[in-house]
Amino acid sequence: MADYIYLLETRLSPAQQRAIGSIRTIAREFDTTVFLTGGAVRDLTGGGSVRDLDLTVQGDVFRLKKSLTAAGAEIVGENAPASQLFLVFAGGVRVELSSAVCVSWPKPGKPKFEPGSITDDLRRRDFTANAMAISLNEGSYGLLMDPLNGVADIENRELRLVSNYGFIEDPSRLIRVARLIARLGWQMEEKTRQRYETAKEEGYVSALSDWSRGYELEEIFHEEDPVRVLRALETEGWLPALSPSLTAAKANTAALAELYEKQGQLQMQGILSQPAAVAFPLVTAKLAAPEVAKLKAMFVRPGFVREIDTLESRTRDFSAQFSSKESAVPSAAWRVLHASEPNLVLAMSYGSKSSAVQSRLKTFLTESPTARQRIPYALLTEMRITQDLPIYAELLDKLFFELMDGKLSTPEEMKAYLEPYSPPAPPPPVNLRRARAKKEARPSRAKAKKAAAVTVAAEEEAAGLASGLTEVGDLTGPDRGPEPAPRTPIAKVAPTPAPAKVAVPKKAAPAPVVVKAAVEPKPVAAKKSIAPVKAAPVKAVPAKKAAPAKQVAKKAPVKVVAKNVVAKKGAPAKAVAKKAPVKVASKKAAPVKAAAKTVVAKKAVPAKKAAPAKKAAPAKKAAPAKAAKKAAAKKSSRR
């Protein structure tokens, strides 16, 4: 439904939309429903150009004649038995308006019509592609009615008979199917083709009524390419049944090609013409006058015949108006051409030999359209002239004509021209939100500490002034000296509790040796480690408690000496750490424990360089030192 609403709004020309709008209004006044039917729905669905409009009302169509005439429609013909009116609206829009009927065929070619519903009307049509309708009524606008699945045949590009007896009931369908195939390039459905061949062989076309003959003959001239249709009908053998004198060879094909070229140029500028009346003299160019008159007498629309007969005189009058001084300005010529009947414009463009007419037509077709490309849309937006303004469309037309006439050539002139149409600038938007309260900046912790320090200094200075010990500025003045550097805590050396505890009972004896060996690399060690090392040999080695060291005497010296040898590289820390047995030598030797911990430094030699430990053999000489100490102890005891 929405798709067909879109098609109705975009695929129909403005003149066709106005014609449909007028008929909808009139149908609403008479409380009747109206539908778009026939070829118009087929062309909308299939993507073809909509050449004419077929509309159907549920009710008596002849009641609407006066209202249609008052709305500007010209009634060019009618078919009373079928309740049909043939209309032409402004802009050359051709409309077939008919009542919904139910048709029966007592004899071939002789229909009997009765009032019916829209569904009855669709089921009595010729082909399924033409048996569709679009509602134009309030509440169901754009609703598609397709009782015979014509959309599927349109997608397959096939023509399928609604009734199996369609060619027998109405022989004009034989001519119509050939004409539609020539125009659309479709094909007949298989069974329809079989029935078509049967009807051709049986000669069903002989039952063709005079009215149907005249209708189909006139439709040939309303085709976009009548010569192609004539050739197709000649091939199928249907032209003798319509008019024995009319053939494709009687047409002036070169002149027709030029006419269609002019028609295409005018369509590019929005002038949509129906070239049937203009093309009629060219299609019948080689026919004799009596034969042409006979053709005209067969047409079912007398208004079409009048248009053909009066076309030459009306074109002459229009050419005089167009070449006058009133149309000298390009914008005036543009208005005249768009306000006139499209068929007259086409006839003048093709047939006029006046140099003034051809010069103005050339300007209209080539130079004037470029003015629309020069419309300054960016400037319009800058000046707040947008589509929301009621005068926007009218202003664009005025600006288009001014540019066409060359009156606005610079941006300054355009801005001055548009200034009266520019609306005032809108007031600034009002902010209804409450402003946020300003947050007070909190001082950083460092600043807070500094401020606290200054406060403490000021209090101390005040106390000193009161006691007479300080003067003003000693603690807070600029000459108070540099700020004391913050105390950096001494990094705690990672303790090695496991080796120390394990070595307590085993490595007490070598303690004196370890102390002396550790004293040699003192310049590298920290100052705090010196005092405990000197104190360790004097206070912490009682002679009597050295006995337990004999249990580990063999292993301890080896490791100690090995580490001492490596100590030449300035990192004996690991060896000293393992010689913590000094703590075992005497429980009172607490400084030795501290020394052991302080001697351990992070710059220890990697364990991979422990290979020199093989030279630890001389460590066995430590025994004399023990003997000497024992001897000294005995002498002292004797004394």
C-alpha cells in the first residue's frame, strides 16, 4: 500500500496528479468510490511510462459530466453502452473514466453490460496484467486490488487471458495483444499463445464490431512509435481488418524521427506532450485525402479529430504570440512555453520556420536551464532562507528568472536581492539549567605539609623571641638557611635468617678468623660495620667455649677461606654472611651479629664465580692458630 502511494506521488506527472485530484474530489461529492485501473496500474507496477489514465467509479459515470466540465476537463468522446467517458485535462492528460460493470457475451463481439462492483469489473477484463486496481478513496488510498495475480505475470512479462474464451468473446483482443507486445516487448503465456493461434486460424477477427475497430485504429496513433506497431500488425495480418489502406510504408519515417527528437528535448525541460495529433499527418503522409478522411471518421473520439483538424491554425497563432516582443526576455519565453498546451509547443518546435521562433527555442532548450544550476543554495542557507519558509518555492522561481535574464551576476547583487526575504536571526537559546557551584581547590598534601612546617617554625620562633633565645627571622626569615633535607631512612638490608640460624651451632670456632678476614676489605664496607668487627675478637672469644667448634672444624674453614679468597674482588659479603657463627662464640657478642648483617651488601659476587674455592687447601693451616691460642690460654692460667 505504501509502495503504491509512493508510485502515485513520484511516477505521475504533475498534470496527471492534478487530473486525478479533480476526479477524486468530484467522486467524493457524489459519494462514490473511484479506482485507478487498467494500463496505468500495469505501467506503474512494471516501471513503464504512464501514457494515459484509466479510472473506474462504482456508480453512474454520466452523473459526473457537468462537474467534470466545470473542473476544466474536455469531453472528447463517450461510449454509452459501456458507460465510458473520454476526457482531456489541462496539460494534454488523456483520461478514460468508466463505470464498474459486469459484462456477458451472448454473441462474439456483442457484449452486454450491467452495473457491477469493482471486482466484477476486473474479472471481465482482457488480460491479467490489466485486471488490477489501486484505490483512490479516503481510508484505503494506495491499496492494490489484484484478484487474478496480475503482478506475477507482470514480473514474468507475460500476457495471460482472463477468460479462456477471451479471443472468441471479443476479437479486438487479438489486435490488442499484438499491439501491446510490440510496445512492451512481452510475450504471450503458453496457453494464451495456443488460443491466439487457434483464433487466427478460425478467423475470429471477422466478428470485430465497428466501435472496437475504430478504437483500436485510433490507439495505433496514440502509440509512442506507431510505425513499429503498424509493422507488427502487418506481420500478424490484422491491418486489413482495421483499414486496408493503412500500412507502415505510407508513413514518413524520417520526419517522425525528427519529431520524436524534438519531443525528447521538450520533455527534458518539463513539457510533456502527446504527439498523436502532430504525428498523424506524418503517419498518413502517403495516403490519399479520401483515405485519410475515412480514417478520421472511424475514430471513436471526435475530440481527437477536431484536434488534428485545428492543429495547424492553432500552431500558427501560438507562433505569432511566441515571437512577439512580450516573449523577448528569456524568462517571459519560459513562462509562455510552460503555460501553453504541450502539443502546440511540440508542433511549433517541429513545424515553425521562423528564425525568431527557432532562436528563442534554442535559448530555452540550451541556455535557460543553466540558470537553475546557478541558484546560490549556500547563500540561502547562510541568510536563513530554508524550505520551512512559506515563500521558499516562490522565491526560488523568482531567483531562477532573475538569473535567467542576467540581472544577478555577482554575489553582492544576489545578497542584496535576497536581503528582504531573510528572516531575523533567532534569539540566543535560554539556558534553564542551574550553574554548577565552583569547587574550592584543595591544597595538595605537599603544600599542606610545607604550610604546617612553616607554622611550626613560626611558633618556635615566637617562643624563642619570648625567651630571648632567637631573633626575628632566625627560623622564618629568608636568611634562615636552606631547608633541612628530608631524612632518608636507611635501607634495610635483606636479612639472611636461614643461614645464620643453621650456622649457630656449627661454625662458632672460626669466628676469630672470619673477623680478621673481613677486616681487610673494610674500606668498601659501611662505617657502622667497623666498630663491631674490632670489638668481636676481644670480647666474644672465651677459651673454654671453643671446644664445640671441633665438630665442624673440617667443613667450616673450607667455605670461609673460599669466600675470603673471592673477597679480593670487593664483595665478600656472602662469605661473611655465612660466618655468622660469631654469634655462637659468645651470646654477649651482639655487635658481631650486627657486623655480620651490615657487612652483607647487595653488591655480592654472583654465585657462578665460586670456582676459586678449590684453593681453599691452605685453610688447614688455621689449626696452628688454634694451638697458639690454646697455649696462650694455658700460660695465662699458669700465671
